[in-house]
Amino acid sequence: MLSYLGANLTTSGIAKHAVLLLHAFPLSAAMWRPQLEALGNAGYAAIAPNAYGIAGSGERDEWTFTDYAHELAKLLESLGVERATVVGLSMGGYQAFEFYRLYPGKTASLVLCDTRAEADAPAARSVREEFIRAVEAGGAEEAARRMIPNYFTPETCVRKPELADEAVAMIREQSATVINRAMRAIMMRHDATPLLASIHCPVLVLNGKEDKLTTPETAESIHNLTAGSQLHLLSGAAHISNMEQPAAFNNSLLAHLEEVRRS
């Protein structure tokens, strides 16, 4: 079973529609705390699961995003959720694509954040293989050393060093094995580019304007290939845009949810 953080969840059942928040690599559901608070205050049911082996979720060897999507569907069913707005950031975006591919009927809408649709090119796979070898040798500290510089803008790292500290703490809670299993799942993901033209639910694409891992141009590509989608670029945000600019991120997310509610 997956562990999770939640808002407006009760033992007697929750709303049939909920917001499913899928975290980035190699972070945890804790990255979504600013959104869980905002969603809870706005009256939405929200669920932020932890991927396999993280913060109490059971470990699983050689898992794929297909495996994880099925696990998410089981979690939603156990909570009485019939349809979800699936919000995925970076790795979470890859998982959101796979969830929609397998469960379009359970997907009320998609919010794709700082992510990409295409599969890895050979050069990217080589970089990921080298990352795996480095983490095998250096553990979670090596993963943090490599990932944190991409997460936030230099200005934010100076003004709000606690954000980097929070991200490092999430990474340090994981073993090298758990981190590398997730990286392997990233490498094995489906190319979601052909899926974009067939997405028929509302789609919001969110991206940090300063994101160097998944650039605004990458977000624009998803937007251009997904009919009827909306694109919001967040000023002063790099890759983990929901933590760096939570107010702007939350405003865009809540506006999207209101549109979905009215549709």
C-alpha cells in the first residue's frame, strides 16, 4: 500500500472527485504541503501519495509507472474517489500521463507541471545511467548534491534557503536503492507524445519560467500538441515551481479546479 498526505479526507468517505498530487523525483509527498493547505482551505479533497519505498510506502523492486498507475487507482478506489484531477510535477507528470493512458475515465482533468511528454533520448539515458552509478556509490547525499541546484532559482536559494533544506531532507529519507528504482522507472516510461492529441479532459500546463530541466519551450510543446489546454508560466520559479512560488501555483490550480467544477 501507498502512504499519503491528505486534505479533507474522512473515515466516512470523501467527495467523489479529489485532487491527486504526484511528487517529483526524488522527493516525497511533503513537497505538496503548500498545495494541500490551499486545497483543504478551499474545500477540496486532496491526496498526495508517496512513491514506492518513500515515507512508509511499501518497497517494490523493478517497478514501472504502469505498476504505479494501477496502485494509484487502487488507492483512489479505497478512498471512494471516482474521478481525480491528476496533478503531476516532473516525475509526477510522467505518472500522470500513464494514469490517463490507463484510466481516462477516472481522470477529471490533468495539471502537468515542469514535465515533458517525450521519452528519453540516448544521451539522456546515458546521463541517467551515470546518475545511478553515482548514487550507488554516494547514496542519497549524492542524489541531493546533483538535484538541488536545478530545483530553485539562485535568487530563491539566497532569500529562502529553507526550501533547499526541505528538499534535501526529503531526499535524505530515501535509500540509494529506492532512489535508483525510481530512476529506472523514469527511464522505462512510455513516450507520451502520441497520447497528447487524444487527451479529451481539461488540461493545464504549469511551468517555471526559469526551469532549466523542463524549459518553458518544453511546456509550450505539450500545450501546442494538446487541444484546448491552457499554459501558465510562473515567474521566479525553476523546476520545483509549486514550492518556489506557491501562491502563484495555487492560484492557477484553484482557477483550473473551478473551471472543471463548472464544466
